[in-house]
Amino acid sequence: MKFGIFGINTGPCADPEVAAAVAVAAESAGFDSVWTGEHVVLPDPQVPPSPAPPDFPMLDPAVALAFLAGRTRTLRLATGIVILPQRNPLVLAKELASVDVVSGGRLIFGLGAGYLQPEFDALGAPFSDRGPRTSEAIEVVRALWTQQNPHFDGRFWSFSGIQTLPRPVQRPHPPIVVGGHSPPAFRRAVAQGDGWYGFALDPDATRQCLRGLERAERAATPRRARLEISVTPGVALDRDVVRRYEDLGVDRLVPMARGRSADALLEFVSRTADALAT
């Protein structure tokens, strides 16, 4: 079992020095990764299903991870997740390839289709076809990262006769991790991903999602290699709880960083590491 920390760019960690202190402490304690969240804008006032109040700060994921690349040595740097259909995938491919380069090959590209319509509306991004846009954008990014002469002809994006360098350090490309708890997300993870990410799931909810992934895998042609499973737990962690996730086949737990100050967050890292080591 591997362990990460979620929220390295949000709340108190929107202060870059706090984020760096937490990341360095996590690396020293044996965590394998730190994960960002993303909402470009939040509804004001907060309305369901918005996950946070409008004054909750979030650094841009690529900027935050590039900064942390310079403060850490081995920690994987994950977007957990980028809301892909809100983004121009050519610009995003350049940003994230740059993170992989400056970090020496430590990027994990986590993505999702999003769910917050006011955010899409504010950005001028279509909400109703976000699923197909997400699937196509994955292939756009993959083309830019892997093709010697990138070209693509799709429903939403088309290009040829272009070049984008540098490409990511990791070959053939950084791991692509698809987030989401719906059947389309499961199918997308199986068809296009190297991993799947579930957010705020207790063991029972995780079991249900893994069954959904198994159904998608059985229906897939051809069969893909096994996905790496990462979950942000919806319950407090101790060794017994970790074992329950492990028995389900979860490869990485990414608990949410909890604390309102740098000292509280560092205590959280230390306390969590101690609990997981016993």
C-alpha cells in the first residue's frame, strides 16, 4: 500500500511555504505522493453541489506542483483532479509536460469530467457534452505527449503540422488516472487510463466502485492491463481500516490534509504516518 496527501494546493496549503513544508514532511515520512484539487471558480454564494465556500483558496494545480518540484526530490506530484473538459487540452498538455520535466519525471495526471455547472457556465465551457469532451481531450493530450509529429482529427479538436516540446520525461507518458464514481467514468478509466481515483469513499463505497470498474473491464475489448487504484478515504485511518482497503485491492490511499495551520498540518502528517506504520 502506498500513501499520498490530498489538498496540497488548497486551504492553508494555498500558502506556498505551508505547502512546501507539508510536502517535505510527507516525503520524509514515507508518503509517495501529494495531490492537488481543482476548481477554477466557485459559486458565490455557495450552493449545492459546490464542495467549498467561495472564499476557499486553491492554487492552480500545475503552478503548485511545479513549485513543489523544486522543494522535493522523490515525491510524486499528482493532479487529483484536473477538470479536463474545462481546459484547452493543448495548453494543458504543455503545462503538465513542463511539470514532468522540471520534476524529473514525477507527474501523475489525474483528471475528471467535473460536475459543477455554475463553474462550467462561468468559463464558457459546455456542460452537457463534458463526457465526450473529456474522453477526446485525453487522446489529444496523449497524442501531444507521444507522437513525433502530433496530429489529431476529432469532434472537438483537430490539428496537424505542429510541434510541442519538450515532451514529458516519463515514457510513453505520465500515468493517466481517471477519477469519478459513475459508469461512464469507470468505462473511461478502463478504456483510456492507467489508474482510477475515487474521492471521499469509505470501504463499502469503494467496494461498489470497484465492482463498477470490474463490469467495465469485462465489457472492454481488448482487455487492458490492471488499473492502479487510488482512493481518498472517507473515514479516519488506522491499520484495521487500511487493511480493509488493502483487501479490496486498493493500491494507494490519499487522505485529505486536515488542519487550519502549518503546525496542525505537520502534526497531521506525523500522526498519520505513525498510525500507518504501526
